Amino acid sequence: MIPLSLYGKEMNIMIVYKTLVYCANVFSLVSNVPVFINPSLQILYHILKHNNLATSYDEVVKEVV
């Protein structure tokens, strides 16, 4: 499992992913713009990569799916 620390607390990557999907769905409802799950995975990958927690997109996909 990829460790993710947020505000000093260990977070499960699934919680972060589900939060991103939820935010994307709310944005989609409010703006009438369809948002697919894949962009949420991309956002999660960039967050993890920026924090040196993930080295590849496939690693994130395997962790979430």
C-alpha cells in the first residue's frame, strides 16, 4: 500500500481517491460538465508523484483498482 500522510496523519489512498471522485461528481452536477473517473486517477497520481510517493501511473491504478 502506498503511504500517504496528510496533516501528519496516515491516510488510506482509497479515502483520498474516493474524495477526489466525490468532488469531481459534485463539480459535474453543478457545472453540467461530465467528469469521468480517469481524471481523478490522474490527479491522484500527480499528488502522489509530487510527494515522491508514487513512481508510475500504473502503480496508482493497481492500488486503487
